[in-house]
Amino acid sequence: MAYKVLVVDDSTFFRRRVTEILNQSPALTVVGDARNGREAIEQVQKLDPDVVTMDIEMPIMDGITALKEIMAKCPVPVIMFSSLTYEGAQATLDALDAGALDFLPKKFEDIARDRKEAVELLQSRVRALGSRKASVKRFSRSNLSSKSTAATPSKFIRASSFRDKEPVETSVVNKPFRESGKKYKILAIGTSTGGPVALQTVLSKFSANFKYPILLVQHMPGTFTAAFAERLNNMCKISVKEAEQGEILKPGCAYLAPGGRQMLIEGSPTNAKITITDVHSSDMVTYKPSVDLTFASVARLYGGDVLGVILTGMGADGKEGCRKLKTKGATIWAQDEKSCVVYGMPQAVTVANISDRTVNLNEMADFIQREM
């Protein structure tokens, strides 16, 4: 049975374009559209869609205001469309805080090499959310505004309330958590769809005296990562910044890979520095930034003295990077299926028997700090 989609945008042309693309997939069917946020709320209640695509900027009622009301009255997976500007990034991050599960730029060509790739990207992202319809109570998602404010589970609970209809069997059986006693030199985290909220959940719980450098790889457009790093820095006790060329890694600082580029680590474990590059020798690299490439560089430099964590995300980026880390003796954790927005990247690591432990998102920060 095809997933039902509601398309919301004030542009007749864009609604028609999105509808045409989505209806090309046998797994999707557009059941209606809306021209503004007020109509969107009415149509969600009337049509009960499985997924909503929503523009942020609309007359009468904007997308974020509508999103908040939809999540309060009749929660449903929402994917936002936004412009690739700094202001668009801020609005998109606000939308994710309000309950949206994913986002895409309105100009598909900005993230796709051709029309075919753009069509496949949109269809796959909507399908990925199609089975994750909300079935939980209403939760408040008020914004965090200061570095001293810690994220509470209720703020981010909506992301963990969407589950696959057919759970995937995994081979990892968790026992009560005990620290391994292993010595580490760095924490590396990779994520994609659902990652902004997941990273907020984890990093905002770290204490100010966290004593290791942290590498963050989040699939995100280049114009978004600076705004996202700024937002994380404002809500976390640790320092968070967008990674820059030549920076020396410092304890207690998290470095977010710039969108559209690759972040590699070079030098020595006692004097590790960041290299930002636009190209890589491998033509097979799909993602910029790529978890695989960053993790592989970490494996070369730090060997087994690494805790690698894979959070929610579509696809399998990170699996090969984690495999290289694991062969060096590193520890690998994956987010559990129940708390993922999309159980793709963690699943790839888990079913390949690379992950040492599956961890619920709301326990991840505590476990990391106890382990390291």
C-alpha cells in the first residue's frame, strides 16, 4: 500500500512539481495539497496523511507555526523545504526543533547532479518517513536559548516515537552497561536524517569538563553547518564550532564537518589537525561530508583509541569507516532502532556485526561520559 502524502506550498508550480515527482513512485501517492499553513492543518486532520512536505515561508500562516499546531493536534512525519541561506538554515533548524523530521532545499539542483538524482532523492526521503507516523502523546518542544540549559528527554521525544513497521533483527544483545576501562583519545560521531535533534540531545548533556576532542559528521548543506554549529554551541556546556582548515584538535571541543566538503584528520595523536578538502581521490564518495572518509582518517591516526558512534540516518555512510576503526581495535556504538528517526546508518553497522553496543538516544550521552 502506498504512503499518503500531503504537499504544502504557496506556489502552484512547486506543488505541481513535487506532486508529479512523488506520484512517479509506486510507494507514494499525493492525496491532497495546501497553499498555506492554515490549510495544511485542516488537510492533515481531514486526509490523515502518512507524510507532509511543508514549505517554511507561506502567507496567512507560515510552515513552522503550522508544524507546531500539527504536532500538537495530530502528529505526522513532516519534511520541510527551505532556501539555502543563513536565514533559511535558522528557520529549518527551528522547524526541526518544532518536530520536523527532515528537510530539503527548494532548489533540488543544489544537492543533486541531475534531475534523475533529484527525483530519486526526494522520493527516497519521503518514503523513509512514510512508515514513521506518530502514535504517541503530545509533547512540548520549547526552544533552548542558553549554554547552561540542558536538553530534556521530552524536548526530543518526538524523534524517537517513529518506528519501522517491520523491525529489523540485529545480533547485538545489550547487557547492563559497564565501563570497559579502555583508554580513548577522541570521540567521533556520524549521522544524517534526524541527526540535528539527535546531536542536540547528546551534546547538550555533556559536562563542561569533557576531556576529549569530538568530531561531528552530519549530512547537511554547506550553508547550514555554520548556523547549526552556532546553535549547538549556544545550548551546550562544551564548545562546538564548524571545523576550519588547519585547526589543532583541542579537548572539550566538538568540530562539525562543513557541509559540501570533507573533513580529514592528519598529523599525530598528540598534535592532530583538521584538513578540509573539496575533492577526494575516490569517485565513489556520495556524501559531502562523508562519515566513511572522516572515520577512515581517524582510524589511520588514532588506531584503536577511538569511540565511534553512529546515530540516526538514511543509507549506510559510516559502515566502512567504522569497519576500518574496528580493525584497529576501536569501540563502535550504534543508536538503537527504537529511538532512530531513520534506522539506516545504525542498522548497516549493527547487522554487519561492527557495532559493539546498541544504545538508546536518551542514554547515549550518559553512556559516552561513563565510558570515556
